[in-house]
Amino acid sequence: MLKQAKEWVIQAGEMSFEKSKQSLDITYKTSHSDLVTKVDKEVEKFLIEKILAHYPDHGIVGEEGTFEKDPDEFDTLWIIDPIDGTINFVHQQVNYVISVAVTHKEKGVFGIIYDPSRDELFWAARGEGAYLNEQRLQNTRLERLEESLICTGLFWNERIEKSKLLEMIYQLPKHCRGIRVYGCAALELAYVAAGRLDAYISLYLNPWDFAAGKMIVEEAGGVITTWEDAPLSYLEAGPLIASNPGLHKQLLSFIQRDL
Ligand code: 2AM
Ligand code: CA
Ligand code: CA
Ligand code: CA
């Protein structure tokens, strides 16, 4: 199943990259910054058709809502973000990915994140480690916050508290070496797994943004939890922190003290 899923995700990525040069037919969902293009919808449809043709008894949770049944009806779920980083896809045609995770009875089975612009396939299977293409990944082991490179997401939605967003922008750079914001949560989680970032703090993510990334971070030796240090459920949206093990506690204290 993993091998097949990787092929579908790569095909979906190549399709999106080709289509990024055509007219994208942008529409707005809940706000001026909440975009969807026809490619988001086409990629989701492509993946759902493949999945259901091979696994008709599996459920699907996709950002664009093409599959409408209740996830609670299924033991095995595919959690899909057809294009994560839609704004980057529209403006840059880089820093966007296809993200696909499979869970069984709420436990992760595998996660795949494909960056078509760089041909980088990040993936992990439970108990088998995390990989970039065929190379094994391990996140950093850095323990000094002042030497760390930390990533966050800065976007607006009505669930995000102004004071937390402002404090994040003001306080985080005081404590670490640098801040990065790529605008693509799944890619940012993959980079934590790959050791390109030491941690990622988000004010709010949906399951399709983090499901594959959670598996890849954990299999690379990292930690991903809520801001209260609770395990992250694959089906609940909210704030999260993904980090190497040496910084996780320090970053939780930072969040509790400064945000
Ligand atoms: P998307 O591109 O699939 O919509 C941007 O920092 C990251 O957060 C992206 O992964 C993006 O996913 C997601 N995102 C952007 N705007 C959002 C919003 N209003 N609510 C929740 N997630 C959002
Ligand atoms: Ca979106
Ligand atoms: Ca997303
Ligand atoms: Ca998306």
C-alpha cells in the first residue's frame, strides 16, 4: 500500500507542477487569504479515485471535502491535503507539497509529503523510520535554544488570538538564532524531520496539514504535541509544536510563559 501511495502522490505532484503554468481558476473560501484553485480540487479528486478504486472500504478526510462520508465510519482513513501551501503554489510554484497520511484506528500507518518543485519525497512508516527519497532522516539533537532555527506559521483566521500571534512574532526571535516562515505546514514539519529546522510552532493547524508530518517527525526521532504537551490526535485541529527532543520542553515553557 505504501509503495502504491508514493506513486500516486508523485503523480499528483507532477500533475500539479504541470498545471501550475496554466490558468488556476482561483476562488475564495472563508476569507481573502483562504484560496483554492482548480488544481487543489483536481489533485484531491485524482487521489480519491485511486484510493477508492483499490480500497473501497477506506475513508478519506481531504481539505477540499470531495469525499463526504463521516470519518467515524471507517477504521482506515486517508488524510489528504491535495496542495499544502496553496498561496505559494499560486505565487511562486515552489514551497508547496502534496501531503497524504494513512491511519488505522487512530494510529499512524504511514505518511508521505512530496515537494514536486524539488523532487523531494519525505515519507515514514510506523516503526520503519523516516526518509527523504531513500536517505534515512534524523532530526537535530541541538539543546541550546539560542542556537536553534525555529519555524512558525503566520496566517490569519478567526480562531487565532491576536495577543498570541503578536507575542510569537516579538518573543520568539529573542530566544533563538532565527525564524523561518515557509507558508506550508507539511513542508515545515518535513524540514523538522530532516534537520533543516529545529522546531515548528503553529497557532492553529487542521489534521490534513499535520497528519503526514506528524508521522515523519516522530519516525525521525522528534516530538510533536499540543501546546499543553498532550498527544496530538489525527482528527483534531488546534495549536501544535513539533521539535527535536532536546528543545521540546524549553519551547513548551516558552509558550506557557511568553504567549
Ligand atoms: P493550505 O495552503 O493547505 O491552505 C500556512 O502557514 C499554512 O497554514 C499552510 O499549510 C496552509 O495550508 C495553512 N493555512 C493557511 N491559511 C489557513 C487558515 N486560514 N486556517 C488554517 N490553516 C491555514
Ligand atoms: Ca486551504
Ligand atoms: Ca494545508
Ligand atoms: Ca490545502
